[in-house]
Amino acid sequence: MSFDRASILFFVLAVLALTALELVRDRADRGSTGERFGWLAVLAMLAHPLAWWLADTNSLRGDLTPFLALDLVAAGAIGTCVANGAPGGKAFAPLLLVSALALSLGVQQLPATSAASSGPGITGALLASVMLCAVFVGAAAECARHARLDRATRRPLFLLALLCGAAAVLQLTAALLVATMQESTAPAMQLLAATGTLWLLLKLMLASTLIRLFAARRARAQDSLSRALVDKANIAMHDLRVVAQAFYQMPGKAMVTDAGGRILFANADARRLLAYREIAEQRLEDLFVAVQPTGHQQVRALFEKPGRDVELVQIRMTGVECGGRSYHLLQLEPMPFDYATLRSLMVDSRSDAPHEATGLLDHHFAIAAMADGWFRLLDPIDRYAASGLFWDKLRLLSASDSEISYLESSIATASDAQGWLQLRSGGGLAVRLHKLHTPDHKLLYRAELALVDDAVQTGAHAPCVAADHARAERRS
């Protein structure tokens, strides 16, 4: 077979473009055995056309038939690439090169039969075509065998088998042409040129299909890795679910928080103690009405249930290190209800801001306990701020009788009441009352007061203040 310059140039440029596109991809498995032999096959298929193009361009004379031995190397490398392993181990590549060298020397040294002998005999080109036909038949059989075994790479392997079979048929056709051609006539040369063009096209398709096989194998490896990671994650999640379920059913009331105090998990007994409130992502300060440290890794807390019932809880904290992070295991134990402890939690242990005051009232709204902010507010006008009725103290601070009456009526019918009073000394006072039910069925009130600026819009918080102002103006 013979070639023309345009076909060879197109073939070389196309193979180089495919190779460049494949090599620029970011891959981690460039060194696999199958891929190394695949690239060997691609490079070996370039040798004969390149030698022909160089000889034709530089007008060099010589027999280029020995370069077909590199196509034998390409066929053997294709079979090895498909098998993804060299038969015979490391000795396969040297044996393949020795076979190619023997073929090249054989076709070079084999003398042609003389014209006097009967028939054309066996020439070098005929021997090379027959050898290539046999090797490509073996490569096609290997591709077909592995196509039936490997589902993930079935399509490129079947295509390789068809292309190798077509290459064997084309080499057999070239051998028959060489054997039957009597002289170098124009039709015979055109037929050999067409055979050469088809041979280049087949080799280009073989190179493209090999690259496609590389991609299919990488996809299969990634899919296998993904499935293995998913299976490993499922096993880990199953173990985690077992541990979480065991912790959830563990006797005792326990919670887990991160280093910042954010609650991550609570077991069944803790959820029952906290009346099944939504506690995920909350902090202890958000979950409990008041929290007071009582020692190393130990606090007391006041919890309010949905029905306004309050309960005292003792919390012991244990530090846990896991995965380089710090967590806390909290053990909750209910405490006997005690008014002294309640007072300490809600009033004595608080550090209110200068403009705030917190207090505790009994069921008759008599002052049971007040924080320091209350005394700072009342000391200038009342030396007995620690006792008496809460409403009387408010009337000493403010002339907003209507707003105070509104607060009284609101807290009598609801669990919360809010109001805004204008102080006699100027400015305003925001008041909030909240009902609490003790375990012995007694009623208490939590009072929260805060000084606000004069610029606060009174009508938005205290609808009765405007009426008080109007009544005061009429009196004047």
C-alpha cells in the first residue's frame, strides 16, 4: 500500500490533536499499565506514515516495509491495553520489540523470488501484511473477549474489536493485491493508494477509540470509588445512628452542647423533663429562664414549662474532646423547689445593666425580692423600696394612673403584660410582668423594668399615657 502527503498530514495532525486534548485533562491515574500500552500503540501507529512522509518530502529512496513492524507493535499493545495487563509480566514488552525487529529484518533480508520461478512467491511486503493480519485478528479476539466481561467499557471494546477485525481484513486485502499484481499499472497503484488511505483512517479511528477506552475506564474507577465511599459513609452513618439511638434511650437526663453552648442533642429523659420543647440549635440562656454557676462545671437553672410551671434543675457539665473539637455533656437533675434558690437565681445572682431592674412579686403583687437596679430607681423617693405593693411603688415613680391600671387588668387576664410609664423625673419606664406557677401551685410574678429615652413614642407602647396627658392639661 502507498500513501499521499495530504492523507498522512491529516492523520498525524488528527492524532496529535487527540493526544493533546487527552493529556491536558487533570487525571491522577496516568501510570496504569493499560494506559501506558495504549499510548505505546498510538505512538507506534504514527511511525510508518511519518517515515513515508519524510521519505517522500526529502525524495529519499529505500524500502519502508520494515516500518510496518511498528504496526505489529501497535497491534500487540492494543491487545495488552485491552487486557489491562501484559501477558508474561515485564517480559512482554521486550518480546514484542524483538518480534517487531525480527519482522523488520525478515522483510528486509528475504530475497524475492526470481521471475523464472512459478508465481510471484513471497516478498517482504507480502510477509509483513500476512503477519499484521494475524496479529490484528488476535487483538480483535482479545477485545471481543473483554467486551463480554466488562460492562462499563463494553462499547469502546466492541468498537476496538470491529476496527481490529477491519484492519486484519484490510491487511489481508493488501497481501492479496501484492501477491496478484503482475506489474505496476495505474489502476493497481490507485488501488494500493486507496488501501493506504483506508489504513490511515482505520488507525485514526483506533487511536480515537483507545482514548475513549481510557475515559470509560476512568469513569468506571471513579464510579467504583464513589460507591465505595457511599458504602463506607452508610456504614459510618449506621454506626452513628446506633450510637445516637443508644444515647437517646440512655437512662438519665443528658444533653450535648458545643464549645459555644449551642445544644446539639438531648436524650429522651431530658426531652421529657423539658416538656419536649424544640431545643436544637438553642443555647442554655435561651432555654432556661435563669442560669447560675454554683461550682466548677456545675450550674443551677430555672426552667419554665409550656403551662407556666417552673422547675429548678441542677446541671453538671463534663468536657469531651472529639475530632479536635470541644463538646460538653450535660447531666440534668431536678431539684426540690426552694424559694431561697428561686430568689438567688432570679434576683441575687443577676448582674442587671444600670438602666434595668429585675424583681419577684408574690401572688398579691407584694415585693418579694428586687435587684439593685430597683433600689437605684426608688431610693431618692422611697426608703422602703424592698417591701410594699408593686403598684404603689409605680405610682410613686409615675403619674400615669391609667397605664398602671391597664397593667393591672392585663396581667389579671393574661400570662404576660407590658406597659410604658412616664416618670415624674422625666424619661420613661418600660414594665413587663410575667406569671410563674410554682410546683406547690402558688402564683408568682416576674417583673422586668427598663429605663427608656424620652424620645420613645408613647402611643406605641402605652395607649393610656396620652389620655393621662390630656387629663393633666385640663386640670391645669
